Amino acid sequence: MSARGKARKRALDILFEAESRGMNAADLLAERLASPVRAGQDDHPVPEYSTTLVQGVVRHWVAIDEALTTYAQGWTLDRMPAVDRAILRLGTFELVYGDEVPEGVAIAEAVALARELSTDESPTFVNGLLGRLQQVKPTLV
């Protein structure tokens, strides 16, 4: 897995854990950033790109959730598996608000996370919803 892929996974872990614990993802990120480096780790426990992603999702949280709610035909956010919500929030941030990676890469990476971490149907769902957001992106920004 690439460094960016690992950073994306770490950001996803923080977003998922924060929601599971009922806390703000920015607060959880701050906790993780304040944690000392663990034995055997050469660098900080939270990669810089993970920080960028989590902060970006938090900054655009309302707009991201609004877009997901609007374009997830027949699905409410509450009905989606929690890991899918976190993947979609992360993917939407990278796709709509991020300028670090091409749109197709943002979608492909989100689909890969869904394939690795969620249900058999999730990759198709994530791909379809993010693909739709890509189509309407000019109206979302």
C-alpha cells in the first residue's frame, strides 16, 4: 500500500472511531497528534496527509453529508453501514474539495477501502455515489 493509501486508511480509522465514540473527529485527531510516538515507529502516529483529510472532512462536514443525503438514492446516512459513511465522507472530501489527487484516483481509493473493509455490495455503492457526485461537482463547490 502506498504512503497516501496508508494515510487514507488512518484518516478513515479516525473518522470511524470518532463516530463510533460519539465525538468530534477533530478532537480525536488532536488526541492522536498529542500521543507520543510508540516504540518501533519511525515517525508520528498520524501521517500529515491523514491530518489534512480529517481536518478537511470536518471543515466541510455539513456540505458533505448534505451531498451524500441528496444523491444517495433510497439511502439515508443512518441506514448506511458506519464504515461506508466514513469512506464516503473521506472520498467526497477528496473528490469535491481536495486538490491533492485526481478525481478518478479519489474514487478508486474509496472503492478500494470499501472492498477491503466493508460489505460485498459496498464497493459498487461507493463507486456509484461518488461517480454521481463527480458528475454534479460544479454545483457542489
